[in-house]
Amino acid sequence: MITAAPTPSTPTPVSGATTVKGVFTLGNGKSLADATVTLTPVDEVPQGNSTITPTTVGTTKTASDGSWSFTPPSPLPSNLQGYADANGGVLSLEASFDGLAPDGTLLTGTDYVDASVATGSATTEGSVAARAETPSTVAIHPDVDETEVTPADSTLVDTADSASDAADTSSAASANTWQSVHGASTAAFKPDTVNDVDYSAVQPDLGGGCLVTKHVVKRHDYYTTIGEAHAYYDTTAAFEYNNTLSSTWGIATSVDGAHWSITVKISRKNSTGHAVGFSNQGPYWAKCFQVPIEYQDVDRRTTCIRGRAKHSYSIVPVKYDIPAGGEVARYGDDVRYKDGLTPYRNSHPAYRARLDQKQYATITSGNSITYGVAAKVFGVSVSLDTEYGTSHYQKITAESGRSEHDIWGARGKISGNPGVIYSY
């Protein structure tokens, strides 16, 4: 059902920015020191079939341990401020390294970071979440793909056609570190070996002399799991996803278009324009909830001195987007197996609570549980975290049954950071 949506408001003017950080290493995990890292805006997206040269927000150098940091300029240029305003006070940046091995092979790595630019009275939920993000460690790998790879049309099946495509794992684990273009695990894949040459310990030049352009290979809407609600015994469940995409996605990256890795995350806090959700579902009812998200397969074309153009890829969530004739939202997997006596007995005793007759409990703060497979996008499984807050909530209400109503948090106390409320 569609619930009443608040009137969209004009973004509050924001100023200042937090320092973003990360770590780059060689393929073997050794530090990549004194290397040039270039930062560009994620939301500077090529339109149609066009190709763009991304705007350089700034550059920085890695320290001896491979760590780097960067503070966006303040005030931000108007175009960057516009991207941040549209993304809930968060400026999403792509941090990349491109360098050449002694034999001319391109070695490249890409990180994604979120700079909170909403401060003081203008602080938003998204900016708070961005400030809490921890730095990622990204290894560089050889890129020798000279031909742009287009996802097979067979992988572009809308997930509305198959609920299991966006199955919820309800665990803190992300999707496979390496997976094939069809989502299957490829644990044996060796990203640092090309034509029997191992580049994992090869020290490249320090980068900074390559030309990068971007082109969107494919755009498509996929229904994505963003939450769930549970109602056991005589309780009822409610869930609302308000007018903000208050979620953080795992970004899938690839150096060949066939093998994908999820090692970094990016926040999407842009407005959906309305609220969706459900209420009064139960008893003995539990479902995941999914919304349609536009994803883009972005080709990053890199041309360096002494080398031909090489292609690497990222799958990036863009916005809430209802496909033509599609549902504004839909139910996902049935997750009743997480409720009841056995799961209750297996739960952490400190996470349990009692819900008396005609009482209800609502999660309105803290991070939700991680969905390791929130959707299959162009055949690749992507992960997602959703932050509870004024943007959306999960609610469970007890009726007047004679038996005691027991609830517990999936990964914390109900009064703390429960993730999801389960019931018995």
C-alpha cells in the first residue's frame, strides 16, 4: 500500500565537509606508497550514449602504509553542492589509482567514499551515516581489457519476475568477494595473473598521467530488498520507506566485465518523492520489502602513455525509479522461518524483550541488518545496508492474545541497534 507522503522540502543549505579516507595496496596486500589518487564525483553521470571526462574534485597521495585522505573544498563548487543537496547532504566520490607496470600493463584500483557536507543545524540523517563510515582497503589489479563488454541481454530480466532473485540473506556478510557475471562464486579466480604473469607484487609507476572517460553501458531497474517486518502469534507488522533512499550499497567493480568484486560501499540518500510500505499484516506473517532502483553499468575507459585504452566497470545504484507499468514497491521473500520458538531459543538472551498486550515497538534509529544479496543486477549480486530513522521504520504491534509476546533484535538490543525485530 502507498502511505501518505510528506511534502518534499527544499534541501537545507549546507557548508563544510568531512575528510574521506581509504587505503590502496598492491595485489598481494603490500602498501602502495606515494601514489596519486584522483577523486571525481560519482553523480556526474553521462547522459544517453554520451561519454564524459569526469571533473577532478582533487588529488592526493598515499602515505607509506598506502593510506590516503582528502578533504573536499569549502565552499563546494555549485555543481558539487548540487550533487550533495540531491543526495541528502552527502557528496559521493570515486577515488581511483591508475599506474603502469614496467612492461606497460595498466594497474588500477577504485574506491568509493562519501563526504558528509551537512554540518551543524543542517546535518541530515545521511550525513550522520556518512560520518560513521569506515575506510576501505582496495587492492590494485591489472587491467588488459581493450574491448568494452556489454552485459548479455539475458541478464536483464527484471527481478519483479522472480522474487528469489533478490533473496535476503539477513546476515552481516556481503555478497561474494569475487563472483562471475552470473553471480556464481569464483573463488579460484586470480585477478593478478594475466597470461601466466603474476602482477600481485609488481610496483607500478606512481600514476597521475592517464586520461579517464566514462560511458554508461547499460541502465536498468531492479527491485531491491531494503527491509522487512515480522508478525508472529497475534501480532501485526508494519514497514514504511519514506521519501528518502536511506541506504548504503555495496558497489560491484570489475577489471574485465566478467569477474566482479564488492569491497566498497556508497550512500544513496536522494529523494524518492513519496512513501511506500505496508501496515497491519499478520498474524504469522513476515516478508521482505523491495523497491525499484535504477542501476547503471559504467565503463571507465583509461588511456595512458605507452598503452592502448583499457576498460574497467562499476555497477552503481542511481535512484528510485519505477519501470514503465511496474509496481511502486513489492513484497520479497517470505521470512517467517526467522520467527517462532526455535529462533527465539537460539537468539542472544541480551537482545530479548517482552511486548505486552496492545503495545507496539518501532525501530526508528540505528542501522538495519545487511542484505548480502539485495538484488541481482546485470547478473551480479549486490549488497545493501539500510539506516532506520525518520526516513523509514519497522513496527510490530501486539494484540490481546493470552500468551506472552516475545521479541528480540537480530543483532542488538531493542533499545539499541536491533537491526530487525523478530517475534514469538
